[in-house]
Amino acid sequence: MDYHWNWKIFWELSPDGQGTYLDTLLSGLQWTVATSLAAWVLALVLGSLVGVARTTQLKWASRLGAAYVELFRNVPLLVQLFLWYFVMPELLPTALGDAIKQIAPPWGAYWPAVLCLGFFTSARVAEQVRAGIESLPRGQRLAATALGLREPQVYRYVLLPIAYRVVLPPLTSEFMNIIKNSSVAMTIGLLELTGRARSMQEFSFQVFEAFAAATVLYLLLSLVVVGVMRWVERRAAVPGFIGSARGGR
């Protein structure tokens, strides 16, 4: 049977009464952005803390950071999502677990998705931060210590400001990954962009149009992220340090 293309489907009313099918997809895009941004903030904070812990002189902190990375990096993302959504409420005190289960959708699926994506990505960010710190000349740490700075001050004022600039390109890739990985939230009922596209094709049977539109929206979102991060990279570049490693662009 021949497939009947219908690109006008986006302007037809959707069965949920929330507007057209295009409105449905844009609503999903909003949830994708909200989930990705919140998870990225969590990943950047946790990843920075773990990355710093892995480079300190404290052996217990370094080992704890390494165990954290291995745990969250090696367990499949979908498994982690199910653990956050189905298992974690059962491990909490009964009253708290019941309260979490009763959170009305879509928030009941939103927060587990944010936590899952945040912790999963934080393990990867931690490795990027660790690599950035270890790539710096050892003399910077020694010079900061010689000036009388305590170790937290050495990281805050000397090492991390340069390390973040060094690892901006791989951090951009991690940000884009978190946007794409947010599609797994569909499995626990969060109707982000992929979930909305699937809902559209189930109601309208226009599968190619639905997922073609979702693809375009994901692509546009990724291009925005790349553009913003490249601007940040240019603004944050240290003359004579990072720029010279790139052929003096």
C-alpha cells in the first residue's frame, strides 16, 4: 500500500485539544529544553566536584570520585532511568516515597528524568574536568601554593578557570548528548519532543511527517547550542594559551 504524504497535518487540530499538531511538537520541544537545561546544570555542578576530587592529593576523595565515575558511566542510561523512577521511591521512607509517587504528571516524570540525566552526564563531565586540570602545567599549582593560597583557592582562582576553557569543546559535545539522551524520558511518560512525535504518528498515522519534524527541531536546537558554545569559547579564550594550540586562529 502506498504511503499518503500530508504535510498539512501540522496545521490540523490534535485530538488532545491542545492546539494543532505543530503546537504539540513545540510543546514537546519546550519539555526537551527544560529537561536538558536542568540536567546540564546538575551535571556540570556534580561533574566539577567529582573531577576536582579526582585530582586532589586526598586518596580517599580520588578513589571515591573514581568509583562514582565508574558507577554512573557504565550502567546503561535506560536502566538508570528506571531505577530513579520505579525503584528510588521504594527505597525512601514510606511517607516520602508515597508523596513522590503522587506527584502529578508531567512533573512526576520530569524530576526523575532530570536526576537521571544529570547524574549520568556528570560522570562524563567529571572526566572532562579531570583531564582539563591534569593538562595544565604543574607549575601553576606550585606557584599558587607558593603565593599562600589554600587548596580550595588554588582550584577556584587558578586551575578551574583555565581548565574550563580547555575543555569547552568536549563540554559542548556533552551538552548536545544530554539533549539527545533526553528522549529516553518518553519511556516513563514524559512527553518531550520524541514522545510528542510518537503521539502524533499514533493519532494521525503520518509517521514520516511526525519524525521528520522532530528531526528538524532536534537539529535546529543542536545548531543553537553549537553557536552559543562557540561564542562562549571565543569570549573565554586566553590569548597565547588556548588560541596558540589551534594554530593561532
